[in-house]
Amino acid sequence: GVEVQTDYVPLLNSLAVYGWQLTCVLPTPIVKTNREGNLSTKQIVFLQRPSLPQKAKKKESKVNLE
């Protein structure tokens, strides 16, 4: 009879515009109880974004040898 509630939507929406994506949520053993008896846990959230293509190296200028 335990219901888990999470709300990552605001976090994900704010970071999505910069290309970040949620890859993993790692629960921790840290558990806290509030005055109403509700439990809360801390979680580690992993995000990543695709690597940006490297700019093509500038062509080396040809040196005229005399």
C-alpha cells in the first residue's frame, strides 16, 4: 500500500530546451519522515545531452616555399 510520487516534469522541461535528457534516476538510502508521516527520499538524477559536432578544423593555409 505504498504510493510513490515524483515530479520531474518541471526540471526536465526547463533543461530540455538546452538539449538535456534524463538518463537515469538513482535512489539513495536517505529517507526522511515529515510531521504528517509521509516519507521522502533523495534521488540522484543523471542527465546528458548529445555531443555537439566538432567544427571542422580550418584548412591549414598553404605556405609558399621559394
